[in-house]
Amino acid sequence: MKGYDVQIENVSRAYGSFKALDDVSIDIKKGEFFSLLGPSGCGKTTLLRIIAGFDSPDTGILLFDGKEILSQPPEKRHVNTVFQSYALFPHLTVYENVAFPLRLKKIDKNLIDSKVREYLHLVQLDSHIHKKPGKLSGGQKQRVAIARALINEPSVLLLDEPLSALDAKLRQNLLVELDHLHDQIGITFIYVTHDQSEALSVSDRIAVMNQGKVLQVGTPYEIYESPATDFVARFIGETNLFEATVVNCDPYEDYFMTTLDIPALNSLVKVTDYDNLEKGQRVSFTVRPEKLKITGERPNKVGKDINLFHGIVEEPIYSGFQSKYYVLLENSTVIKVIQQHANYMDEGPEIDWKDSVFVSWSAEDGYIVEVVDS
Amino acid sequence: MSSLDPSFLIKAPTHPVGVYKVSKNQVFKDHRRFGFSNIVLVLTILFLFTPLIVVITYSFNSSKGMMWTGFSLKWYAALLFDSEELWRAFLNSFIIAISSSAVATVLASLAAVGIKWYSFKGRQFIQTLSFLPMVLPEVIIGISMLIFFTAIKLPLGMFSIFIAHTTFNLPFVFLLVSARLDEFDFTILEAARDLGASERQTLMKVIVPSIMPGVMSGLLMSITMSLEDFVITFFVSGPGSTTLPLYVYSMIRYGVSPVINALSFVLILSIILLAFALRRFLKVIAASS
């Protein structure tokens, strides 16, 4: 496997009184597509700049394949960056932009030519090699930036929100291409983004950051299905999040059937969980909108582990492949439900504004996020 | 990668082709519809160019008076073979234009880089101050320079004109280079370092080439302004340092010689050629940014 292991250990960085990074530790494995995900100002870009060598931490260490790297300047780190603003040299053609790193090394001209053409082919820019960056579209510029960053054959490629300036459709296309590139080259990719759907769709693992801290590191599945904190639950996808108190915790074969008292729902809710929680403990409870079932009629059979609520549709939002409903429950709490549209045969009667509906979900689908206090 | 379809790149040109193509009929219709604005346009063009056309016409007149007596090239012959003083004045102008604009360009470019990239006390003040020569009336600059040169006992001549021209060229170059620097994307410096360039290589291969368009247009503009300046030059010139505008003015005082008409046409032609060259140059710049 090519690429470096990147170990970030207890890294902190403050700008005045603002803590951009607060004791951050992350282990990134060789050849991984790793995303740093968080809202703007969460420290993800600072961390990227420290890895690239444009910034240095106040405390902490950075290891590439077990070797300390902080003392090395950017040009000696075998790391290259794809910048958010592309950062192409405006006075050079596409060809010369990509050739730039090689020209600095005074390599044989024929070798440069063949390598530049190879990398421009890799990003599918063969037909634009003699244009200046000013003549290119955003997506093309980003391809040039990627080719330029890869031609040095770095061990780690850093991508600083590379797609944020592009429109949604192009973003999807380039994202898939980035994923292919990663599979082809096999080096470590560290991808910074604030867009959770980007991070979920391409990453091997994700670190969710907020206010200078790493809240959770895990696979996209882990982060979506079992968020470590309230913030992660809210930031990744949409969710219904409630404060709750543990009423009961019954052990079963390999899980616990937990009963929660949720004041906002004015009701008891059942959740399966793997932790044995104490009675009276305060926790956060989350259930994803797409796991909720919405029906016009009261379901015939309501199993023991089904949570059922009645409410009125306050706001139906149709978006083609799915509909989102804001349902006002009897005690005036609003809960979000997302229904995927299937074929005609499977669809129930249409649900409309002000309809009386039943919302239900299984105990399996709820999730206890974090213990609020102990 | 080859399994991906790159056609979305090819099928969507950034500029829609053909949108700006308008048929001749349409243009004609528009002419009719906006009658008033076209009348104003024609009058303005006439107002601007009639004097030039008159001058050009008389440069081919065979006699000296205002009567058309026949076509002749004798004033052009006189301009070429019998106007030694005029050519000396032209040479003076040329020397001063080249030297003063070169010096002004170097100084103003450095000033612009310094003021943009370094923070120091009085930065804003210097920036504001440097625009002053641009807004002051030329007469005032001319007089104050004359007084200053006399006070420090600098003999009036080529050198004093060179200093005066450098001074009034500075703010223009400064403005143009500053504008270029405003657009400068600082992440390209980080990109250069990231790709392995040393600090010196970053300066020579990235910074200098990317501000070059601003520097070049500043240089061309100062050459033009220096060549055509009359007022300031009039105050600070001395014996033996007559520039072309000063010489033309002195010729007119002894009656309008048709040689001046011939000279005007030659100048107009060269300026048109220069303007075309400049346009091409600016287009190349535009393409690069």
C-alpha cells in the first residue's frame, strides 16, 4: 500500500484566545480516504494546514509513517494540496501549471512532457492543455489543480474543500472521479469539507469536528447510525432529537430494551440499546426521519416495540423521489418524517396538508446518543 | 476512470455560442428605433474627427494657404529631409519618455508591492499622498517644480524634465500595479511552496510574472503621457532640451507650417498603430487572467 500513515497526536493551536484546535488526536491509515468534517471555524482547515506545513501547532506531534514531520518545511513533506480557490498560476497555461513542480526539479524535458500528458489524461483535460486558467470552467480548473498536486507523486494528498465552489451536479461528478482517482493511485487522501453528504459518500472514515475538537471518528455508517454526540447527530443528515430520562432498562439476549421518558413527546418511548443505563439517567434520544413510518389510518397491529404517535401534517414538502412531512403531535411538538416514494402499487393514499396521521417507529430504529450527565 | 463519461465538460461551453450574433436587419432596425442617440453619436464623431480630417487633408495640399491648390507630398518631404530641429526635439522626447517611464515603472511597482504586502506606520498616508500628482492641476506641478529646481540650483534641461516626468508618471503606474495586486490570490504563493518552490523561485516564477501585465500597461501608459506632456515640460525645460510638443508649439507661433500638418498625420498613424498593438497586448493579458 502506498501513502503514509498520518498520526496526529494531542495537537493544539490557538490564535490569541481562540482555540482553533484543542487537543486533537487522529490516526489516519495508509491509503485511506479520510474526511475532516465540520462547520466553518471548527478547525478542520487549520489541521490541514498543519499537515501541509503552512502552520505549526502550539503543542502536539505529527507523524508520517511513525516519523516526526513538524520540523520539515512544506516542500519536503511529500504532501500536496488541492486548494479551495484552485490556486492555479494565472500566467501559465494548463500544461505549464501541471509542469510547474517538475520544472523546479530540473528534470529532463521529454520526461516532463510525458508525465504532464499522463496526468492531464488522468483528469481528462487532454484537449485543454494550452489554455490559460482564465478560459476554463470551475470544474476544469479543479481538475488542473488535482493533476498539479498529484504529479509530484505525493504520499498524502490534502484536499481543502475542493468542490465547494462548484454547482451541485458537477460536484457529484467530480466526487465520483475523486473516488476513482483514489482507488487508482492508492495514496492517503485527507479531504476537508463542511458538506456531510460529500463526506458520507466517498470517505473510508470521517472525523467530525466542532469548535476545535474531534467529536467522533468512524466509518460513514457508524457516524450516521450511531452518532457520538448531539452535535454529530444534528450535523450529519436530518434527525429528530429529544432530551430523555431513563425509566427502565430490561436486559435481553444481547441488548437492553430501554424505556425512556421524553417530556417533549409527553410519552414513554422504547429503544433497544447495547449499554446498561441506570434508571433516572438523563440522555439524548434520536430517531432519523426516514425511519419513521407515516400512515393515514391507525396501523392494525401495534407490536410491543413499536412507538406510535398521532398528529396533524403541518407542512408537506414534496421533492420528487421523497416527501418530507412536519407532523405536529398532540402535545405541540413537531417531528420530521421522510417518506421515500416507491411505485404506484406500494404507495398508500396521498398524505396532504392538515391530514390526521399516525407516526410510528420500531424500538430498533431509535438511538440513545449520549449521556447528558452522570 | 475511463469508464466515466467526460462529455458534460465538452457539451457545456462556458460562453453560449451564437447568442451575440445579431442579423444585419436587426441592427438596422435598432438604428431606426434609437434615432436620437444615433444622431448624437454621429455629431460627436464629427466634432471629434473633423479637425483631424482637415489637418490630414491640408498636409497633402500643394500650397501653404487655406486654399486647396492640388495634391502634393512636398510637406512630407520637408518633414523628412528639412526638419533637423524637429527630429532633434523628437529624439529628446523619445529619450525622456523611455527613461522616465522605465524609472517610474520600477519605483511605482516596488511601492505598490511594498504598500500592499507589508504593514508599516503611515502606509495609508503614503498611499493617499501618492495619488496627489494625479489630481493636482499640471500648471501647479509645473510651477512648483520650477521653483524647486531653481531653489536647489539644478540647471533646467533634459535632467530636470526627466525628473518631472518620472514624478507625474509614478501615481499612474502605482495605480495600475496596485489594481493588479488587489486581484492577486495569495493562496497561489502557498501553492507554489506546496509544489516545492523555494522563496526565491516563488518570487521569480510566480509573483513577478503574475503582476507583469499591470507593470507593462503602467509602462505603456507612462510612455504615452511623457511623450505628449506640454504644460509641465514647458516650465522645467531649458536651452537645448526642447521636446516635440514644445517644438510644435513654437513653430505655430511663427505661423502654421504645413509641415506640422504632415507631422500630425504621421503621429496619428503611429498612435493608431500603437493603440492596436496595445489592444492586442491587453487581450493577451485578459486571456491570461
